[in-house]
Amino acid sequence: MKETLQILIENLVDEPSLVKITENIKDNQISYEVNVSEKDIGKVIGREGKMAKSIRTIMKSIATKNKQKVTIEFTGNRGN
């Protein structure tokens, strides 16, 4: 699942080499923290959060198929 999320995010941003995804797995719960360049955070979140919601929907449908739950948090880093 992490690879799918990585591909989705990298294709949205201008600086794909700066995308970092941290994965935490506990039982059937998976949480991802997605770090992108501060310049790209708007592209990942989208207007009124529509892009972020779409990404979460895709990932939740994959997780449901695997009988898992997933959460995703998006952050932008100034240092990138």
C-alpha cells in the first residue's frame, strides 16, 4: 500500500524526490505521514481538501479489501 501512496503523491508534486512517507503499522491499523515540500502541500491537499479526500478514499478502499484501516496525515516541510 505504501508504494501505491508513493506513486499517487509523486505524480502530483513538482518535487517528487522530496516526498517522504512514514508508515506505522499496529495490528490491522496503518497510519501514514506524508511529507512533501511546502511548495507542493497545496497540490496534495487541493481546493477545500478535495485532493486529500480523494487520496484517502483510494487508500481506504485498498485497506478495506485487505481488512485493514488506514489514516493519512499530510505535512509540508520548509526545509525541503
